[in-house]
Amino acid sequence: MKGRHALISMLGMCVVTLTGCNLSLFNATDTGEDAGKHAAATLVSATRLLKAQTSQPPRVVQEVTRDLEGRTSLPVIGPTYVPMRPPTDPRPWNAVSAWVQLSATSYQVDLTYTDTALPVNSPALHDPQNTGLARILGGYGLQRCTSPQQAWATASRLDRMPPNTLKWPTSPVSLQPGLEGKVHMEPDLPSGSSGVVTWRQSGWQFMVCGGPLDSMVAFSKQLSVYVSHHPLPHSQGFVFVNDGGDGEHTTISWIVKNDVYNCSNYHSAQQALRMARSIQPMTGR
């Protein structure tokens, strides 16, 4: 079971954040009508964010919050959105249960789909019926650093890019009008058989790998459009998707002062992004 928790934690914590640029709300060439459209879209996004911030967190997040508040002085964060089923499952699971790993400078919450709601760190999470990969939901966590600079360095050491990816031959790819990415092609394999797609969007760095190159490009286009309509929290961060045969294994991280925040979803990139947007301080609610 330790190996399984290590797998979930690796999914949640193996992330990298890269510096980016903040985008202005309006372009210099916007007409009054365009500015009005931008303002309307921003108001819709702000309204959605406010609803997420004021909604009550799920039962499992409330239980984890109580557990952590009694054991750590670190800021306790959590998502108000926890998906009850992967997109490919025909019906929701009955419950989500949590395993919490805690140190003096970090904690990681591993979320598992279970048939009944289990207490935090229940030994029953070790039982065979709760250890299959299909049961993995993902998780969230926080790592405290001594400075913003160390936080960036810590996040960079958690880079999950395949070795030497940045040295691979690259070519540009259009993801949507006005947004261009790069295709990194592995040199020792037949053309189109494998590669990595990267791009920067609204200050966030995105990376997609794990399948045939055509499939990765198509997936990246869909993901970039989704992000355009569902902005991520904060101005900089990193999204990594390994589109494996059993799910879109997704990790997301960003820096808040001296802390590295992360969340992950084993099955769905869109569900991971929605979780990230819903994460907020839990203490004092």
C-alpha cells in the first residue's frame, strides 16, 4: 500500500512552475465594443470564482481540514470541488476517502474512491478493494519553503519533463487563433510516434505527453480552449498532463508567497483544472 500512496503523492507533488507574464485585461487595439465583451467575460469569471469560494467543501475535505488543523501550523487549504466519478465511469462512486501524509514543512492528501466513507487515514484504505488504480482520484497539498526563491527552485526540481526534452528538435504548432505552442519530437523514434507539446497561456506553462504526437496535439488544442473559458487561479503556474491509456494523469502547481500548492487528478485534466480553481484556505471557514 505504501507504493500506491507514493504513486498518488508523486502525481500530486511532481510539478514545475515557470515564470510567465501577466496578461492585461484589455488589448491596446480593443474597440469600445471589444472592451465591453472583455469586461462581461471577466464579470462572468469573477462570479463563478465567487460561487466556488463561498460553496461548502465536500465532507472528505472538511474531515481532512479538522485532522490537519489539529496536527500542523501550516496553512490548511482544500478544494470545494471534488469529482465523484471520472468522466468515463457510468455512475458516481459512493464516497471519497483520504490518506494524509504530514511533515514539518508539507502535507499531501491522497484521495481515493471508496464504497463507503472512511475516516482519515483509515487502515481500510490498505484493503485490496480500495487499492486498484481505478480507485485513485488524485489529491492536493502544500509545501512550505523559506522564501519565494526557494519555492520556485523547489518546484523546478519537481519537473516531470522527460529527460533532455528541451534539447529535442521542435516545431511550432497552432493551438487556437493567436496561441502557438511547440512540439518537441523525440529524435530516436519514428516521426510522429512520440513527443511533447508545450505552450504558455495566461502566464501558465502547459505540457502534454504520453501518446502519439497527433493525439497529443489534438488534446492540447482542446485543453487550451478549455482554459480560455475557465481561467486558472493566480498568474503563474504549471500544468502537466501524461495522457496514458488509463487516464489523463494531471498535476497542477502554483506558488503562493513561500508555499507550493498542488492538486492532481488521475483520470481527467478538466477535473484537475476545476479542482485547482476551487482550492482555497480552509482555516477559519
